[in-house]
Amino acid sequence: DPRTEGTTPRQGSKRSEGAPRAAQHAMAITILPHDERHRDAVDAFNGRMRAGGQKYGFYVEPVPTWLGGREGDPPAWREYFLAVEDGREVRGGIALKPQRWSIDGVPHVVTDWQGPFSEGAVSPRHGTVALRMLRDAVKRRPLLYSWGHGGQDESIVKLLRGLGWLLHPTPFLFRIVRPFRFARRNAELRRTPWRRAGLDLAAYSGLAFVGAHAAHGAMRLRSGRRLSADAEVVPMLGPWADAVWEEGRRDHGALAVRDAHAVNTLLPPSSRFLEWSTPTRLRVSHRGRDVGWVIVCMRPMEGHPRFGDLVVGTLVDYFGPVAEAARIVHAGFDWLRGAGADVVIANQSDPRWIRALEQSGFARADDRRFFCAAPPLAALLSPFERARERLFLTNLDGHGPMGL
């Protein structure tokens, strides 16, 4: 139901004669579902955001291009909501993705949010719009979460902490495949002249090659395991994936449903990530038995603020019994290495799968993403000290392809 949040002048109250006009006007902000009536207003909102120096706006089309609406009882869908002032001007937007989860074996609908995108980013007058949209989202979908946001100093992280949300840091994991290209083409480590000079020296002297392979190799040797597996490219997940889901789900406490129907809905065979990378689905088996699956994508970057001009491979999603975790993620890495990736990246929250990635040679950078849970979801996951040991998230969770 539409909810109006804001203040209006009390009847009989007097405004101070010298008050600025903007201060005298009280915003009547209504949170409404996006529909065709608001297309032009959203377009105008995006124009004001661009004029203010913001690169982000909101979706002009009211029907999501990824997942779509709720028709047919899907395992996941998307909903767009707008903050509309006085019934005319759009001042912000937020995207919600309700999805079927299993928490300790009990089904729930848990919702990721994207945004909120607010005109408060360019105008102090609308500084409270994002907070209003976020509070409205919790009312609509109490089991609300997001996963991302960067480090401790991000403004949204500070806001959520102030609202009493649960904030749980998770690592970014990566494995360098081609050290020379990584040293020469990444942007994150080449921000100063001294760093660029040092990395160039490491690349041309061979130190980058020796150092990267020694570090990743040491992590592999520490595991003491041979991670051989067969990886078959398949067009979509089939009944065999349902058997993997039923076997693996018992190892996990809180996660989105990952049977074949759910994954094929999130990633239909014709889908593309932002029109630049086709996902590849791998059926992973060992000694003739299906042990899991992994979905990968590869993107040639150009001028990316972190990756520069590297070819980046991503372990988008994967699943199976925890005992097979290292074998599964290594199969995905091995495929991306053979396909020409310069570096392979992954994000994960479950400590057991993080260890599996490390056993496959991945290094970790801690506290790069936050799992942020609204108080109702935090209460459902309580005690979180136990729940976090079996909380399973991959890059496909949250915004999915929008977050890659």
C-alpha cells in the first residue's frame, strides 16, 4: 500500500516571516510503485542527478528487465518504488528483490534492496528522502538485506549502523592468473607514480610472475588436496542440479534456494550480464558423480577504476556439499584460466567456502563487503554468532548481475 512519509504544517501554525521559501515548504513524500505514469518524471529525476554530477539514476522503465514481476509465483522477482513529492516530482527510487530462502530448513521470503537513489545526493533539501525510502522498504519487506557497500567509512554503512542494522564484514577473494598483465594493467594498485614504477619493475623483471605464483601455490600446497574434477559446459541446470541442491542444502543454515528452477529463473539461458558477458554454466563431477555446479563469466575491462584494462573472470555462483566446495570452485577457476582471464575474483560469506577458495589458491582482502540485515532479519538469524558460520552468499545474491 502507498505510504506517505513527511510533515505538513499544522493547522493554525504561523510561519516566521523571514524564513526562506524552501524552509517554509514541507515535502509531502509518498512512496509509490513505479508505473507508466512516472516514466517522464523518472527521466527528469535522472537529468537532475546528472546535472548535479551523479552517475547513478533510476530505472525509467517500470517493468524490470531482469527477473520481471511476480506473475506465476517465481522464486525471485523485482519491484521498483519511487519517492514522489506532491504527486508530481520523483525525488528518489529503490529496487527490491524478494526471493525464496531457506533458513534452518524453514522457507522464508528474504529481500535484497538496491539503492536508494535519492536527489539528496545533489540537493540538501532532499537529504532525508533516502532514509524515508529505506524505512518504507523495511515496512513492506521486513526480512530486508543488502550485501556490498565497500568499507566502514561508506555513508550508507554509517547510516545503517545508526539505524541498528546488523553489519557483518565479508572478504573479497582473488587469484592472479597472468602476473605480468596484472602488474601492468590493474588500476587499483597503480594510483601513484611510485607504485606504477614499482609494478612495472616487478612485471619486466619477472618478480611479479615469481611472487604471484609462489603466493598462490603456497596456499594450494597448504591444503594438501588434489582438486581434480570434470567440468562440462551445459546450457542450463537440469534435474541433476536438484539432487545436488537436496544434498548440499543440509550443510547450510541460511541461503537463497538454489534448485534448478530458481537458478534458471535468476539466470535464464538467454540472459546476459549487462550486455557484455555471457554466463557459462559448468556441471562439476568427480569419478562419475555430480558434486556441484559453478557459473562463471568473463569481462574484458576498459578503464575500470579498480581493474583497469584487465580481463576479469568471476565465480558468479556455485553450489554443492561443503565437502566438495574446494573441488567445485577450483573447477570454475580452472575454466576461467583456460579461457584467458588475467585475474579471477569471487565473493563469499560462508567461512567454509572461503577456506575452499583459499585451498584453490585464492588470496583474500578482508572487510570489503558488508552483509547488512534489517532488525527483523537479524532477529531471525539470532544468534548471529552461529548463523554466520553457515550463511551462504555469492555474487548472484543481492543485485545479481546488476552488482557485478
